[in-house]
Amino acid sequence: MNTNLKKLQPYPFQRLRDLFKNIEPNNKYQSINLSIGEPKHDTPQIIKDSLAKNLAGLSNYPTTIGVIELRQAIASWISRRYAIPPLDIENSVIPVNGSREALFAFAQAVINQDSLSSQGSGKPPIIICPNPFYQIYEGAAFLAGAEPYFLNTTPENNFSMDFDSVPEEVWSRTQLVYLCSPGNPSGKVMTLDEWKKIFELSDRYGFTIASDECYSEIYFVEGKPPLGALQAAHQLGRSYRRLVAFSSLSKRSNVPGMRSGFVAGDHHILEQFLLYRTYHGCAMSPCIQAASITAWNDESHVIDNRQLYAKKFSTVTPILQSVLDVSMPDAAFYLWARTKSSDTEFAIRLYRDFNLTVLPGSFLARDAHGFNPGENFIRIALVASLEECLEAAQRISDAI
């Protein structure tokens, strides 16, 4: 077996199951689970109807590049959403089976072991990512034969990645940087200045930027969406060289089970990534493609979805602020709350005494630069109904 598999750590939700293994929840309370970022709002009927009407597509092998209608729908959405010129649908847009599989696969295609070997460094390539982080980034690094380098994000640095703290020796070995904006778990949205900084570093050191934007459509003021990577590049008068954005319908359209998203950006990189994907065997089902076209072409259900989240955040956050150090995120559907005690002990207490499940922040981070930036935080995913989220907030208040 690939020896790099031994480097993989248990996924956060496996660690959570292990944490609760011998603990019985208080069944006087109805179970509420706010630990996982799985959308719970209803899937729009127009998407379900589109899927049902196109089941005949199951009799056909799909192409890896996807049908032209889907690539056109994605490119048109990107242009509308980010106010940028339309992308070339032949070279700059690829449908993917959700952003998760694409984020993982991308590292396998991008990391080049030979480039460092030719320099005689004897050290593996580096992939930089935020800390706390989406664990796929770390796994992708290990299985590509690279070494992850974590940049801690904390309230003290406004949950920003401190690129200036990275040593020259690390930058010289860096081949890929994962960014997540809006961030998981903090909800932090990168500013134009932050994008400018990382673009300049990419120009200097030649690494590729993978921008994970799966939470981009969950924000709280209509008409003021988060800045995206391609949008930032366009505003700065740049091309999309060494820049690829990843997005998904899962959160935007409440279809996590459809596994549908896209990658878009540098056509030179995507040409090679498409070659990789052709061999990898990850073409999207024709009926999923048809439903995805419907989803990308409709914005009304997305607005309705945002309003549901906005209502939950405006109602729940004040209750939690009375007992926890927590504030509204820039975007996404998480509250990242600092606890006054151990995050694991607090999570156990909520589960044992109140039948409420949240995720300890330390499970989303690694010890780096002297500490684990997720310690004494919990991540609360406001994905359940408003009533359940309100009940959960009251239970947390009672616990404290």
C-alpha cells in the first residue's frame, strides 16, 4: 500500500464519534446535531424536477469535460456573479463531482516531485493551507507526496493567513496554496489586499493557487456578496495565471447529494487537469448535469436560501453572545465560538447533558508554530431549522 496513507489522520467526525463512544446523551432532550456542515434546507423543486425528467441520461456514458450547455451555464453564472468577462467554456471551465473530490484530485495533478529533485534539495514539495482547515487539503498534500505547511488563523490576526511569516525556504519549495474564502470555520472573507499579496507571491515563487469558494453564496446582506479569486484577479488587472477557483452547488442550492460543482481559471493548468481527470474516471452523470444546468441558471432559490440563513444568524447570535465569545462571520453558515474551558470537555458536556452535538475546534486544526489554533473553540453549524437552532442556543446558554 501507499505508505503515505499512514500519514492520514482520522477525520474530525470520526474523532467526534470516538469522543462520545462511552457517553450516553440526555434523552430528556430531543437530539440536535450542529456538528457537520450538511445543508438541511429543502432541495428546490425545480432541481428535483429537472433530475427526474432527465433520467434517460443514465443509459449514456458521460464525457469528462461535460456537455457544452453545462459549461455555458457555469461560465454565465461566474460572469454574472463576479462581474468578470465570460470565461472560455472550451478551456477554462470543468464540471466536477463536488468541490471536495476536485480539491483532492487537484493536488495529485499539480504537485511535481521532479522539480525539487532536479534542484537537489532532497526535500518534498510544500502545500500551504490555513489552520484550522478543511482536512481534504492535508490529505491531498500527503498523498501527492507533499508536506503541508499550516498558517494559523486566529481572532488576534482577524482569521487571516500571515503570508509574511512564511520563511523563504518554505516559499521556495511551495507548489500549491489552498485558500478558503469564505473560510471554514471562521467565515472570514479575504480582502482585495490579501489577494494582491498572494498573487504577488505566486508571481515570485511560481506556485499555483487553489481557491475553495464553496460557501460563497451564503452571506447576509443581499447585493453585497463575498469577493472571489477570479474577481479579485480581474479587479487587479491580472490574468488567471496559476489561479483556479473551486465551487459547488451543495451549499448554494441545498443539493449535497448531487455532488456537483466546477473548477475554473488558468486554462493551461485546467488542460492538464482535464487529462488527469480523464484517466481518473470522474465524469458527471448526464442526469446530474441536466439538474446542475437548472440550478446554475436560477438565482431565486439561492436568494430564498440566504434569507433562511440570515434569519437564523440574526436570531441565534445575540443569544450566544451573552454567554460565549462569538461574533457574526463575514459569510458561510458556521459560528466559531471561543469557550472558557477545553473544547472537547465542553462538547462532551453539551452532548451528555443536553443531547446537543457541536464540533470541537481542535479537531479542525493541527499543532503548528507552538499551538493548536482550534483549541478552546467550537464550531456550530447553523444548518438545522430556525426552531432547532434557537433551541440549541438556549441549551448552550443553560449549560454555561
